[in-house]
Amino acid sequence: MEGNLILGNLFSLAAVVCLGMSVVKKSKEKLIGWQIVDVVFCMLSNIALYTYSAFTTNFLALIRNVLAYKNKLSSISTLILALFCIILGVIANTRGIIGWFPIVASSSYTVFMYISKNDQQMRYALISNLLLWLVHDIYVGAYPSAVADVLLSFWTIYQVFKNRD
């Protein structure tokens, strides 16, 4: 169990670096590109930390991010992914109420990814996403991610102000 905690936190740390890189990008596509790599590391962390509702939502987030990156995220695919996120997340949830945090974070971010028109709107959505993940990460012991959630929230807020028109 302790080995998995260490491995989960190492993957979590790698995800943090990728997510941090995403928020400084000047285009929505580059922002999403870094978030594709972030989600892969998140999925590996979720497996190591036995948080399967988070893994499920991150797997769907990977599909969402790839579709968004290729400009193939439509209203239908957004709806389907958000519904699958909720349904599969609930089925895979082994953490009770805390298992709902990744479900809400990912399904809402899916919708925001579709409706946002630029990198700035994506930053706003990311802040709310990070705060939901913060609660989850503290609870499951993904401490590098929890610290990163806080730091990246502030970093993203800084980027919002820095990049406002």
C-alpha cells in the first residue's frame, strides 16, 4: 500500500507539471494539448491510489481532450461524455461523497471545454475544476496534487489577470 501511495504521488506530480504548463499557453489548442498528457498521468495516479471514480472520469476526460484538441468536440459528444462521466463515475465510485468531486469536476469541465471560445474562458473553468479536485486529492492522500491544486489555482488566477484584454 505504501509503495502505491508513493507511485501515485509521483504520477500526480508529473500531472501537476503538465497542467502547470497548460495554463501559460496562449491558445486553447496548446492548453488542451498539455492537458492530454496531464490526464494520462492523473489516470496512472488514480490506479495507484485506488480511486476508480477518478480514473473513470479521467479516462473520459482523455477522450474529451483528444476530441477538443482535434476540434471534434460537438454538442452531442459533449452531452454523451458528460452523461457517461456521471453514470460511469457513480458506478465506479468507491469513495462515497468524496468520489463525487471528480465526477462533478470532470463533467462540468467537459461542458466548459465545449462552450468556451478561448484560452481565457478555459482558465476560468480550470479554477473551479482545480478546487473540486483539491478536496478529492486531500481526502485520497494525493498530496502533491493537493498542493499543486492550490498553487495552480493561484497561478491560473494570475494568468487570468495577466492575459485579460
